[in-house]
Amino acid sequence: MHFPIDSHIPTSVVLILVFLALLWGVIVACYIADVAWAVCFAQNAINSMKETELRRQAVSRRPVFIIGEHKTRHENVERLIRTV
């Protein structure tokens, strides 16, 4: 027995499939754009944190003496004053 094969697809079905394919493309494009934005945002946040830390370090660069070293320097200054 041979069954007739109807290879004709209704136009409405083709249009619906095309619409769904376009919709899927838009969804994928939005997802890619969203991921790219999130990655860019994260990189900017990391760079900003690094920049802030570098600024903080630059501002807080003051001479720091170890207590013993500071004491010996102070004693040396006192000796110099006494000898002069």
C-alpha cells in the first residue's frame, strides 16, 4: 500500500516558524549583549577598586619608622645637639 505524501506545508505554519526563528534570534542576541555588558561592568568595577586602592596607598605613603629605629634616630639627634 502506498500512502500519498503531502509535502505542501501551509503558509501560516511557515510564517509561524519564521516568526519563532526571528524571535529566538532576538532572544539570543539580547542574551549575548547582556552577558557582554555584565563582563564589561565587572571589569570596570575591578579596575575601579584597583585604582581606589592605588590612590589610597599613594595618599598614605608617609615615612613609617620602626619604634626601635625611631628611638635610635631620636637619641642620635639628641647626641648631636649636646655635642654642638
